[in-house]
Amino acid sequence: MRTPILRSFSFAVVLAGCGASATDPDAAPNGAHDAAVRMGVDAAHTGVDAAHDAATTPATGPWVNATGNLANMPSECGSVSGFAAKPDQDMLIVGVAQHGLWASTDGGQSWHPLGTGTGSDTITNRTVSFVFDPDHPSVFWESGIYNGGGVYRSDDDGVTFHALGDVHHDDVVSVDFTDPNRRVILAGGHEQSQTLHRSSDGGATWTNVGANLPPSNFSSNPLVIDAMTHLVGCSGYASAPNGIFRTTDGGAHWTMASDVAASGAPLRASDGAIYWPLIYGSGMVRSTDEGVTWEHLVDGGVVSGVHPIELPDGRIATVGPHAIVVSSDHGVSWQAATESLPFGDAVGLAYSVQQHAFFVWHFDCGNNVLPDAIMRHDFVL
């Protein structure tokens, strides 16, 4: 069995790729449509083929509610949009809009608030992504949209959080782990064109390096390769240019590495390969040369636009049309690994090594956490 990958991102929902919009990004939220459609989990866009999943034998065990005491908590549209399983310990972390981050150490039966330490900044955003430091287990980053700051860092396992600079309304955050000082960080603006924040001082100050990206794209989903080499996936409306863009000079210049509609957060696996889902569940691509070239793996109806994850045994997992699906051949073919999904609008996937379980989550545009916001399915490798 391979060592669990710690470098890869453990993401929440991916709310936007890169696409044109005439709306004000700070206007009233788009709610469930903003998440479900851009994640590619809307059934109208997946081209679902039930026979594909039914051809395999899922793991034994039903889906179990893991929402615990978060159920019906007052919140807002997008109540539970971000979730992660901490790689190094038995801790689940979820973001509740307007109420910060919450942790569970009993598999989701109960939840307690994080960020309660002296001097902690208050997180009110809608969590989009988490990034965990592979060399310093107590360090992780959170990014989110609409409310409060855009990027926060904790150095003490979530006891305290500190907002990084003045950025806000950010989707995916990505950190340069080739640098022991973690100086270079990217944060993609939510539903904003030519907006990609870059910091070279650990988040104290930020510069927009998205000015040379296509003006009709949302530059929301970056990936740091190293201090100067970065990728950003751009997708959105059919009338807008789509693609994966690459820079080798810290964002001063960008070139299109692929014209696919890369949407949401990519996975960088333990072997260095990068897996990127396409918009509206239309497939997935992979690069084995740090984003220089890309291979189209599957078409629509097989995987959704949910961020893929790497399991401890090296297989890749993501949300399929009807179930969690896994691949043991680097994304070429996929097999169902669970019973049918508990809801059709799952916006994210996580796997807890300690709990031996998958977790999925969803939300609506009401003002409370859904009673079944978080669901788990045991999956022993």
C-alpha cells in the first residue's frame, strides 16, 4: 500500500472555472446553481449512463448521516460548501457560512468550533478550499468567498486563524511546497476575469498576475508548481475561450497549454501527475509533465466536475453520475466504489484515512444547514 499523499489539495466545492459574466462578482450570490452547475454535478449536464456504474460491485455499507449537531444551524445560501479530512490525524473539518470552521474527531457524530483561541481572526466566508502542509501537520490554509477575508492560515491545528493580507472573495488557494518558507501563494478570484492573486511573502501582500489572461475568463482555479511555474484552469460559458494556462515567470506571461474547459480544482497526485476535471461533468484530462501537455482521459457521463482525490493505495477517486467512482489505471477507466449517492447535488468528496470512509456534502440556498448536509460511506482499502 502506498503512503497517503499529503501534498495534494483536500478541497471543498469548486464554484467557478474561467468564463464570461456580466454580473458583479460581489453581488447577491448565485446559490446552489453557482455551485452545482459549475461543479458539473447538475444531472442535466452529466449525460448520465446508469449502466456504467451498475457494471461494477460497490463496497458493502450504506450511506450514514454525518451532519451531527450542525444540522439546521442558521447560516445562509451555500451553508456547507467546504469540507476536508485532515491527512495526519482523525479530524474532519467543515466550513459553515457565517460561522467559521468546525471539527469532528468522531467521524461526524459531533462537531466543535475551531478558531476559538486567543487572538484568532473570525472566519465568516463560504469555504471553498483547504490546503494542508505536508511537512508541518499543524499548518493549513483555508480560502472562501463573499464574506470576510479570502485566505486564512492556521499554524496550530485550527486553534487560531489569521487572515492573509487584504484579498477576499477567493475560490482555490494553492501554496508552493517546494519552498520551505511557503512564500508563494496563489488565490483565484471568484467569478472574476483576469483576477489571480499572487503573494511572494507568505500572504502578507498580494499582486494581481491575471491581467494577461483572457479577459472573458474566470481565473478562479490555480495550481502552484514551483515559485515561478503556475497553472490556472479557465472555463465557463461556451462563448468564452476555455483552457489551461501556464506561466514560468510568476504570472508575467501566460501561454495556453490546452484548450479544454478545465473547471474546478486539480489534483496533483503523489507521482506528480495532474488530474483536472472538465466543466459540466464533460470529462477529465491528465498531465505528466507539470502541465506542459495534456491527455484527454474520459468524456462526459463518467465523472463529474468534483475535485478528484488520491486514495492511500494510489487509486484516484471522484464523484460519478450515481456513485463514488475509482480508477486504478490513472483515470482511463472508472468503477463504482459505493452504493448510489445519497443526493444528486454532491459538491465535493473527501476520504478519511483514519475513519476508512468517504464523505460527500451539499447545500441549498436556504438559510440553514441541511439535515443531511454531510454523508459518509465506509470504504476499507
